[in-house]
Amino acid sequence: MARERVVVAIGGNSLIADPKRQSLEDQFTAARETDHHIGGLVAQGLDVTVVHGNGPQVGFILLRSELARDELHEVPLDVCVADTQGAIGYALQQTLVEDLQQRGIDRGVVTVVTQVEVDPDDPAFAHPTKPIGSFMTAQEAAERRDREGWDVVEDANRGWRRVVASPRPQRIVELPAIRHLIDGGFVVISVGGGGIPVVRNAAGELRGVAAVIDKDHAAAMLAEELGASRLIISTAIEQVALHFGTPDQRFVDHLTLDEARAYLAEGTHFAPGSMAPKIEAVIDFLTTGGEEAIITTPQRLEEAVAGDAGTRITH
């Protein structure tokens, strides 16, 4: 009997449980805990595909690159995403295999370094909004803007930062390979960090671009392409909150698709760059044929799938 197929999207912060514990050893420890709950889903008989975030890790690579720029070439943003796909995939696949073996489950786990094509004419390229990298002084920001063509903004009075485009995903380049591996029984980790952003040039060749694709939007596209019944988004909070950050804040167990659309349109419930993209991704997934979406923490994944935790969004 065919297993139910689900896509689980975990945040880059799933590897950093504590801001004071960010070493690679700490990240492996956090990956092991997250993978224990993903392993629990596999043990339930689900066909699990994993997508991960990479925000903090890309920031680390950019900072190292900036600190070493007088000695070595700097690392382009698309290569940073590729680097994190390999490193985070390594941590997740190693610790997930360990967990599955301890459960007596013989399943291979593999990471696919994944390119995701975006539209070079996406309006996001004309209006970069995604902050990346370290904070700079106004003078440093102006120098990088003039010398390297960076878009820079002042970020909440904390200093200046580089901002890049966050275009919508259009096509997962390695989708056939991902599908083949899943059909072969592997647990696949792919589309890390939303995918390496690439565009097609006049000659039809793919080339990386300085952008960041939202990983939840990319996970929704992957789930649609794979025919997954459920999209599960793991984040820092157990449930979705309405009137977030106000005295009227309340957590919800269930939303319908129409309610999710209405609350998103109100613009006061879901923070931009945080919960709003997750709700947008859920709406995309359900609109294109998905049956159910779940938002919860990594620690409550098994309970959420059973309907005992998290927020469920359905038709």
C-alpha cells in the first residue's frame, strides 16, 4: 500500500535552539532533536520529504567572507545557499539515519543540492526587501553600495544592512531526481533555503543570482509537484496567533482556507517576513490541490499530525 506523502519544512533556526549555542556541534545536537520528531513521522508510515531554512547559516558564511575579503575572494549569495544546502543536509541526513536505525527502520536518507528557477523580471528584483548579512555603519553601507552595487537599508535603527530580492519560485530544476529518489524509498532533503536562485540567460543557460527564495513558498511548490497530501511547516511557535503581539492575541487550533485568506488580507494578524509568508505558502498549497497544512514546532510534529497540537488549515 502506498504511503501518504507529506512535505515537512523546518526553519534554519531549528538547528540553533539557543542564540548562545551556535557552534557546529550545537547545530548537530539541535538537528538530532529535530530529526527525532521527523523520524517519528517516518515511523508512522508517512513518506516524508524535508525542506529546511538556512537564514542564520547564510549569515555566518557572509560574515566570514566579509572578514576575509582582504585575503580571499568573497562568496556570492547563490553559492552561500549551495554551501548551506550541503552542510545542513549533511547534519540532517546523518542524524536522521541514526534515529531511523534506532527505531529499526531501514530507510536511506539523501540530500539533493537543488536549484530553483525564478523569473528575471520578477518585480522583487526592482524592490529588494530581504535583509541579509551583518550590520554596517552608514559609511560602510554607502561604500559597498557604490563599489559593489549593493542595495542597502537602515534596519530598525540597528544599523545598515544589505537587502536582496526575494522572488517567487517558478521551477524546481532537480524535481525529476527528487521524485525518482522518493519513489525509490529514500527520505529526501531538498530545496534547502528555498533553493539556489537561478535564472535562464539568453542562451538558455542557468546562472545564479543574488536573491533569497522564501523556503515556505518553495516547500509549497515542492509539495504540489510531488502530490503531497499535507504540507507541515515547523517554526518557533506551536500555533498560529490572531491579533499577534496585541492584548487581543489568541492562538487557534484550526483555520479554513477562506479564513486564512481573510485574516491575511486584513494585514494585522501575521507579521511580514515571519508568519505571513507561511500563511501565503499554505494558501498556495491548498489552492493547488493540497488537503491539509499544519503549522507547529519541531517538538510537536507527531502530535500535530495526529490532530493534538499545532494549527491545522483545511478547505
